[in-house]
Amino acid sequence: MDSKRLRDVYEDLHRHPELSFQEHRTAGVAADWLREHAYGVVDGLGVTGVAGILQRGDGPAVWLRADMDALPVGEETGLPYASGVDGVSHACGHDMHVTWLMGAAAELAAAEDWRGTVVAVFQPAEELAKGAQAMVDDGLAERVPRPEIVLGQHVAPLPAGMIGLTPGPMWAASDSLRVTIHGRGGHGSRPETTVDPVVIAAATVLRLQTIVSREVSTTETAVVTVGAIQAGAKHNVIPDSATLLLNVRTYDPKVRDRVLNAITRIVRGEAAAGGAPRDPEIVIEESAPTLTNDVAAAERTRRALEPVAGPFGVVNPGQLPSSEDVQVLATAAGSPITFWLVGGADPTPFRGATTVEQFIEVAGRIPSNHSPLYHPIPEPTIAAGVTALVSAAREWLGDRAR
């Protein structure tokens, strides 16, 4: 694979970030690349999703997935190829994911020593946790061969080339909720004539903090975050409503149900206690399931990754609170999934680290995904990710010699 050309592709994608379900240019770049390398292309899946199909006789099918969307985050890296779109950037690194999959697709197309089917899946709207489901709803599993395995990887603030793979639950389920508390507005000088939703919202925020501390066992994991409170527009006006934006992270579906039920109970209870004129509205706006690597598949994939992992090798970072919707693709296909991290950071700050815990500690001190300062170093990150994806795919594809 021409490394300079792939580097140019990466810088081009980085300069032209596109938000969720708006990835028209990115999808076009991916589709043109696939056609150039003899893939059959199905595009427009879930609005902007693309699937490339390359078949080499009978054998297993493998889905390789990359997400394409950017974030509404202004870039502050100062890179010569920084985002040219105000307030939008690839702060999560999905441009790297697209580059990896394009490179892997080209390498597999150039090789003649495997059999089966490679399906390159370029997915929209991961940041909304809606893109995978959109592709499924648009018939992805019926329009391409069903896979024996779904494979994917995510760039991370670990030393470039390091691979992190956790068997079993790896990334948390995520639920983002919008809670609207209704009151009765009026003049700030006459609160007795109103039902103040700001006060109800404040009491609700405090009470929500007791869910994890009092309703979740110390042997279980959950996070409840109130990320925003929106109410009112003037000092002396009590508004008619207040809105809370919440995010919940869990691993166990039973814990998830318990936490979501507790949120509903508390929000309704506080609204009733505050005299709200009507019930609050609780809407789950975004939801991604727990990303659970099939244990046997993860072990098989790990063996394929170890020879190409570079000096830092393959490590087990354990369960992480990040979230992903790639599990939706595997569930829809009825197939196991293996998903891993690929380090993309300058190795210098990690000098002296020898344990997984130390590497993760250092990673917490440098710009990470979703930061306006975050960016992977292109090399050796591009080459490392392409090699990892190709090696994993080859492990699951058939061998011409057999």
C-alpha cells in the first residue's frame, strides 16, 4: 500500500470533518476508493453508510467496520491539516478509522492468498449512537453476506501501535436522556403564585446522585451524570419549565434497567413533591448497548494481532466507560464481535510505564478523544491500524492453500 497516498487521504479527511448523518463527502471518498479496488459498493445505507463487498470464492465472510462522523468540537491542535470547518473536528479520531479501513481494503484486494468475502462497512453517526441501527434498518444484513465475525478498532491515547483488547464486556452501555420538568412561570418577586421548575430541577439533580451511592452495589458499575441544566432566560422571571440532560453508563443490563427505573421514579417523585402541574417528560434520545467481545473470538483474534502489535504488544485494558454502537451490527447479523483499541499517541510521555495501569494513568494526563487538542500522530498509527485490521481479517478468512 502506498503509505504517502494513505497519509494524504487521512489529512484530507481530517480537514473536511462532517457531522453525524452528514458524511456525504467522506462516504464518497470511501465509495470511490472501494470501486477503485474492485469492490462492489452499496451506498446510501442509513443515509450515508457505505458497504464494499469483495468475494474470492467460497469461504467465511468478515465485516470490517469504521465509523465516519465528526464532533461539534472546534479544533485547537494547530496542525497544518487542521479542520477547515468552524466548530467541527475529528476530535474522536474517526478519520483515522476510515483511513485504516481504506488501507486494509486495498491490501486485502491486492492479496490473492485468501478466500471468502470481505465486507468493508463505513458507518455514519456513531456519535449519536444511531448510525449502526440506521444501516441495519436499511437492510445491511440482507444486502451483504452475513459475517462469521464483525471486527473493528478505535484509536486511543495510548502509545502508537499498542493494541488493547478485552475479552467479554469491554465498553459500557450508554443512555442519554432528556428530562423536562413542568412548572408554572411568573414574576420572580411573587414566587408564591408560581411552581418553580428550577427548584424542582435542583432537588432532582441532588437526589439523582444517590442512585449510584445507594441503589447500585459496590460490586456493580454505573455512572449517572447530569450534563446540563437548561431553564429560564432572565433574572426575575420564573420559567415554565426546566430541562435536564442526563447520561448513564452501565455494563450489566439488569443494572441498566434498575438505574433507568430509579431515574424515572426520582424525577416523577420530585416533580410531585414540588407541586408540578403535570408529569415530567423523560425521553431516551441516544442509546448504545454494552460492547461485549465474544471471549473465544477475542482470543483467536488476539493471537493474530500479537505478531503485528509492535514493541508494546497486546494488552488487556479491562472494562472502560466509553461507548460504541458497533455491537448493533453484530447483533443484527447474529455474529460474534471482536473490537480493540489501537494506540495513536506519541510514545514519549509513556517512557518508564511498564504496566497496563501505568499506561492508562499516563493516557489520562494527555489530550484524549473528544478534546479539541486531541489528534493521533499519523505515523506509525496509520500503518499500525491497517496492519492490525488486515491481520485480524486474515485470521478469519479462508486460506487458498486449504
